[in-house]
Amino acid sequence: MRIFNSLKRVFHRSGEKLEDTLVGDFYHQFGYLFKNGSLLFEALTHRSYARSQNNCAQSYERLEYLGDAVLGMLISEYLFNAHIDFNEGDLTKTKALLVNEISLSTVARDCGLNNLILFSAEEEKSGGRNRNSIISDAVEAVIGAIYLDGGLNAAREFIYKY
């Protein structure tokens, strides 16, 4: 599967930009259609791929920062409303169980998001696609991209679904 996805990216549909291919693949897999495909492309671009493109691409790191904040706020909102009997400590502990590197990378693997991340050939060979830290960062970056592209409700729908 991983080899197929890598080849698919290299030999993407004739005449179609990689960004458009990612947007289409993301829509078919997750049901969210980006208005600004460059946000999704950036959210799925690991720094190794960005560097391998002679700085023509931006990595997901800035979007990861934003997505982390959006995810934290929306999970906090959900827990606050769903568990009126929880005190601050209970809410904090529950949020920490839900929003962490392991849980985010597990969700990404389960839904196939990790297969869409763009890596350099070297990072791909060294196992980057299986690193929890990278996968969880990409999830946060995608959440940040959805927030910028479609607003808070779009991000909320994506988070609650996955």
C-alpha cells in the first residue's frame, strides 16, 4: 500500500498538479473539499520534502502550531459541554488522554491520513511515515489548514468525526 501511494504521488494523474491530486484524494477519503488547495498541500508537506524541492514548498510546521491550538480548544469545548460533572482536573486529564502524540498518530493511521504525507525519498526510507511524532504533527497541521480554509465549524466537524 505504501509503495502504491508513493508511486501515485510521483506519477500523479496526467496534467494534474500534485496539489490538485492531494485535494481530490483528501476529499474522497475524508469528505472535506479544500477551497484553497495550497493549504492542504502545505499541511501534508514534511520538512524533508520541502527541502528536497529547493525551498519551493513550505512544510507543515506553522499549520501544526495553529492546528494544535484549534484542536485543544475544540476538545476542551466538547469535554466541557459533554461532562458537566467533571471538575477542572478531570477535564484536563481527559483532554490529555485524547490529545497526545499516540492517540493522534493512531487516528491518522486508522483513517489513512499518514499515507498522504509528502516526504523526501530519504525520509521515506528511514521510516518517517511510521513515526508517531511526524504523523501527529501532520494531523494538527491538517486541522489548522481546515480551520483556515473552512472556519471553526469545519474544523469541529473534522475533529468530531475522526
